[in-house]
Amino acid sequence: MNIEDYRDMIPDFEKFVARMNEPQPYWLRVNTLKITEDELIPRLEDKGFVLERFAGMNAYQIENMPVKHPGATVEHSLGYYYVQDFSSMLPALLLSPSPGDFVLDMAAAPGSKTTLMAELMKNTGTIVANDISDNRIKALAANIERLGVSNAVIVKGDATSRRFGAKFDKILLDAPCTGEGTYRKNQKERMPNLSDHIRMSKIQKKMLKNAERHLKEGGILVYSTCTFNPLENEEVVQYGVEELGLKIEKVELDIPHDKGVKSWREWSFEKVSDRMIRIYPHLVDTGGMVIAVLKK
């Protein structure tokens, strides 16, 4: 896939391309299950970290640091913070699980969104954190333990077909994807081609169908990917609306973003585009993320 194929789709395309060719900065969030922002941020700044807080949120861009990697500190080992791109925080924040909720995280590893949801839920209720890979589940378990999460149960299964034996108040489907939005982290990776997008779209639709099966009436489902192609985003969400009977919710987000794509090549997404959210790297200096909030 040539990035030029998105020229008519992405506003301020030249700025987008320029930012995609720059290294992605690190972001972190404070793990409020163990420590407060007021306690941790001065502690990190005393060590030599230069942190820029975004819009009063628990999201800090690391502008400078005294170590080669932000995970190389005692505070990180103690689980006081999690290194997570700001765009990656948004799906869990938009799902907004409350204390006591029964939540399914369908593709949970390595746990960035699982642990953020546990914070929002104040370690109450239950999160069923599912993944298909043994190695990824090891990373998920390690992060859950390090951050002191006590309300998550880890299960292993294929999210396209696994029966979870219950219906959930809220479901996060941060779907496996072609990962164009993470290109800034590893610019040696090849960009996916059209057949990659079509193949992933089919898998994502199966996951969404399985998610709808496990959602309570009136429940909320957030679908997200870290890729830009509409076949993995608008096309999948439109399938959820047209074929699964889900309702797409209007989302208010006071963060620089763009709406969904109305059409791309021969595909049209008019039914869902205005209610989807696209986060591009040139808007907030992050990776990329596309998000929809759906209701049963």
C-alpha cells in the first residue's frame, strides 16, 4: 500500500506525511491504583524527566528523560506508571467503564488498555482479559501484576469464535490490524497492501460479530484499531450497524481529531463516517487510532 493512496482521505496530508516520518515520542500515564499524579510527576522530574501534560489529563508526553527507555526506572518496575501512547489510551477512556462493571477485553495483551480500565473501575467489578497468544498472555499477566490490578481474569481464546459464557456490560474490541498507525515506532516495517487490509477486515468482522453476541442489551462496545485503512475501520463498523443491528453513538471528544471517512475507492461508508473518530499523528504528535462507540 502506498501512503499516497490516502492523500484525498486525510486532511493536511503533507503534515501527516512529515509527522509519519518523524520518530514517535513516548507518552506515559500514572497508575493511580498505586500512586497519585501529584506524588509521581515531581518524583520523575527530580530524576531529570521533562514531561508535558496533555489538556489536564493523566497523559504525559516525555520531552526528555535521563534514561534510554522510559521503562528503565525503579518507578516503572514498581508499577507506578505505564508507558502508553496517548492515542492508545482513548478507546478505554471512551468505553469509560465504571466501578462494578462487568467488562470484556477481547484482544487484551499486552494489557495497556486492560490496566487503564482497571484504574477507571478502581479495581472493582470484573474485567475478562482475553488473548490468543501464549507469549502475549505472559506480557499481559506481567503488566497486570506489576500495576497491582486485582479485578482482571485472564483467559485464552480466539476472539473470532470463543464463547465466554456470559454477557457483558461493556466490551472493548481493540482489534488486531495491519498497524499503519504504529509505523512511526518502527519505520523499517513495510506498509501493508490491499490484500492485507481485506484479509484483516474479514477477521475483524468475525470478532465484532462475536462481541455483539456477548454484549448485554443496552451495553456499550468500543471498536478500535491502530491502522488507517477504511476497510479495517469504517467498513467493519458499517457491517456492525447494517448486519448486526448495532447503533453507532455520537461521541464528543475535546481532543484534536477528524471524523470517519465517507468513501474510499469503490467503498462508501456514509452510514457511520460522521460518528467515527480518527486520531492522526500530525494532530497531537501520537500514533494513529480509529474508534467507534457502538450500542446494542
